Amino acid sequence: MHYRAAQNPDGHSRRRSRLLPAICAAVLVISAMTAPLSAHAAVSSLTQALHIQAAYDVSPSVDLACGGLRAKGVGTADGTPIGPSTWADNECASLVARLGKVVINGNLVIAGTHGTLNIAYTATAPLPITLTIHPSGTFTITSGTGDFAGATGYGTVTAKGSLIPPGPATAQLSGVITLP
């Protein structure tokens, strides 16, 4: 003897109609288990605007290894989110890397009462015809300490500086910072 499964009015077996609620229940359970993880990940990091202005003195010296000048800057910075801080940079300004341009690669530490930001940057400027240089480029936040531990970010950098040592300089960084 052969038995057929009871059928619904639509012609499908009742066994199939019981399978759909079981699948839906499993999806709900999995969703409920992963929802707190997703919500926590969204709350755990904060991306915000970064705007920093700096005033510092630059001391350049000839450095043939970098193709031009090694410059070190020391001064002050202020802005969001770091607040009043110190500024210390170390850069190579190559006069031979690109025809007609000064190519600048450097590292910067901005230290405030709530921690430090470590930043790498690259910029270019036309060869100066006066004793002032106007580089612009991009920066990347490579690390931080204190409230900025684990920070990442990026943006643009513009500067203006005198080529007469020790020369006054200013810089502006605008971008975003993500804090874990």
C-alpha cells in the first residue's frame, strides 16, 4: 500500500508548509544573535572632521641623500579634535625628484594634553622664485596615543614657509579622523 501525504488546498504537502516557518524561525534566531555585534561595531568607531592650524619655525639643511633639503619644524598647533598642541615635523624636500617641482615627504607629531597624532604626508610645490614656498598635498594618520590610540585618517595639507633658516612657516590640515 502506498500513502500520500496530506495536501493543502494549493496542492502542496503539509510537510512543506511546516518547513517554511522553521526556516523563518532559524533566520530570526541568527539575526538576533548577530544584531548586537553589528550594533556594537557601528558604535565602537567615530569618524569626525579634522581641522588643524600650525605655526612653527623650520630649520632646513642640505641633505644630498634626499635630493635637496632636510627640514625640521617645531612650533604649536591647534584645532579639532586635538586642541592646543605642539608640532614637530621632519621632512625631505627633494629638488630633483620631479622636474620643476619640490617634492616633500615627511612625518609629523602633534602632541596635546589628550594624546598624540603621528602623521605621514607628501606635498609638492613649484620651485620657488622668491624665498617663500607654498606646498600642498595629502596626509595620512598613521597612529596615535592617549585618546587618539588606534586613530586613522586622511586629508589635505597646505603650507607656506620661508626658505631663510630658521624660517617661519604655517600649515593647515583638513580631513577626517576615525577613532576606535
